[in-house]
Amino acid sequence: MLVAQKRSLKGEIKVPGDRSISHRAVLFGSLAKGTTEISGFSMQEDCLSTIDCFRKMSVGIEILPNNRIKVHGNGLYGLKAPTSILNAGRSGTTIRLLLGVLSGQPFASTITRSEISLKKPVGNVVHPLRLMGANIIGKDDGNYCPLSISPSYLKGITYTLSPYETYVKSSILIAGLYAEGETTVIETEKSRDHSELMLNYFGADIKVDGLKVTSHPVNNLYSQKIEVPGDISMASYFITAGLIVPNSDIVIKNVGVNPTRAGILDVYRSMGANIEILNKRTANNEKIADIRVTSSSLRATVIESKDIPRLIDEIPIITVAAAVADGTTIIKGLEGFKIKQSNKINILVSQLSKMGASIEETEDGLIIEGGKPLRGTIIDCNNDFSIAMAMAIAGLAASGETMIRKSQILEVVYPDFGSILRKL
């Protein structure tokens, strides 16, 4: 991908449907009685893996034009034994959510991942499900796929999440649908709550009391119409572009602005960003709005550990914004998160430094001394879509041209990204 410096960005755009909400719409629609109609669905590979897995458990799912899906649900207790091994592909979300479902079924099943993902551990998900009584076995005591799940009797538990395993919450709550008694998850910081909101929309009994989330058994879930909003993680790249490129004015339509996901908006406001939230509304318990951004003189900020769960996916692009802001931005609390453990931070630091940014990795985060002129160069994003897109946005504000290599993953995750950038 080749990106040249821009003098202005103007236009009105839409971004793909939120992946987290798309996964859950198919899953809860499959467990609901009746036909669930979904609009704005993310047709990204990960979400299609979720569809494939439920089709193998005899759920009728139609993929229609214009990102629409119809799920002919079997009811909470109506799934059938899969016709073959379930394959979550590259999707961590698919395997986590499905483990919660499969743990409560009266049939045996096996779930695996694509070859490239087999080395990624899943033990943090398996552990609390085993505490509930789930019978899950696999390589290295269930830490790696493939995993075999046998019928078992689930009991509700109270489980306290560490800040680094918030992704386990949904699996536990879903298993709680099949467990005897109450299932409670206690968080240390509020994390994204799409599962709680959508489960209640489908007729579940989820109670939220501060940082405590409790699932009570119900007899069934019931089909609904679901509107999937635009993915704020994808919108974040265009939001940042509108802030750092001079003479810019961009409107991103129908974006999910769920407070547990929209931490990036709060960070940018603390940096002096010109951001307007327009046409606010609510659909299927999710807050949706248009986001307007205009060029801004950004200043440095401090991002604390407590803020990280609400913006963990946006750290790469926030780092780009910090690199052009006045002053020194400090990001804390990344230790323990996959972004740190997977070497993504190291790649981000090395590639942004090649563009002239002053950025340093610390034991728990980053220090970015902003205001240094960025220059175009050759970037190797290691086929990581978030780094590829973040570096592309940095290239818009850098002198000369920026060539981003090893970015083929964008063809899977967001094939229209480059064309939308060129149109603005």
C-alpha cells in the first residue's frame, strides 16, 4: 500500500459493521426461538467463521445482499450435534463465545482453529468454564486447540476477572445460560458490555450492579431484529486522520458509541480534539451516532491503566495521534495485555520511529514525545491490520510517500480501507 501526504480530507463515509456485535447477533440468534434479522452485519472472515460453526449445528442461516443475515434459531436447547469438527478459523472471538455455548450442550463436540492460530492459548477461557463443571480437554491441559467438549452438568459460579482477561466475561455469562443457579462475573474495571446488552434484548435475565454482572437462568431466548452499528475500532482510523491532516472535515455515519467501547473519544477530547457526536439514537440496546471530526491542534495526554480496557484495540492509532501532538504523552497499564505480549508494541515503536517519531517502550506502556515532523518511509507492518492502518494514517501527515509492506491482511479485514482513504 502506497500513501502520500494529504493537504486536506473531506467527506462522509461509513465503516463496516461492528465485529463484536456481529458475532453475538448470530450466536444469540441461533440460541433464540424464531427468526432473527440482522442488518449491517460485518462480512469479515472472523464473523463468517461464527456462521459456519452454527450451520454445522443445524442452524439455518441465510446470507442476503447488503450485509443482511437471517438466522432461523433453534431455541436455547435446540442445537444439534455438529456434523463435523467446528473450525473457528482465525477468530479468537468465535472460539471464546462458542466454548461458552458448547460447555452446556448435551452432545460432544470438537473445536479447532486455523493452522496459523493453533499456537494461540485459550486456557484463560477454559479455566473458568471448568470451574463451572465443563468437561473440556485438549493439548497442554486444554491450553491449545483442538479442544474436545463432552456433556456435563454446569453450576453457576462467582468469578473475579483480572484486568487482562476481560475477554473471558462473555464465555462465562453464556455458559451461565445453561448452569444451575446464578452466574456472577466481577470486574476490576468496566469492560465492553455487548453481551450483557444483547442477551437482555433477546430475553435473558442479566443484572448489572456496578462492576458485578449476574446471569440468571431463563427458559428460552426470543428472536429480534438487530441493527449492527459501524465498528468504532475501524472508525478510529478515519477519526484520527481527520484530526491530524490540515483543513479536514469528516463525518462517519452510524457508528457504535457504546461507552464501554468509545474510550478513544474521551482520550481525543482530553487532547483538544474537535469531535461532534450527532444524531444520537439507540438500537438493540446499543448507542449509535454520527461522528464529525475536524482538524485539531492536539496536545499530549496521560492514559491511565483504568482507561485501557475501553480502548485497547485503538492503542496503535492513538500512538500515531500522540506522535503529532504537542508535548509528551504517556500510556500506562499495557502489561498483561496481548498487545504487549504479542510483540505488537515493539513493532509499532520500531516502525513509527522510522518515520521520525520519538517513541519509547516502557515496562508497562509507552512514552511518546510529540511534535516531531513525520517523514514517509518503507514500513513493514508484519501483516498486522491495526499497525498497517495506523501507519497509513501516519503517512497522510508525513512528508513524501509511505510504502506499507506485508499488509495483505487488509484484504481480509477491511478490503475497502485504501479506496475510502483515497476518496476523502
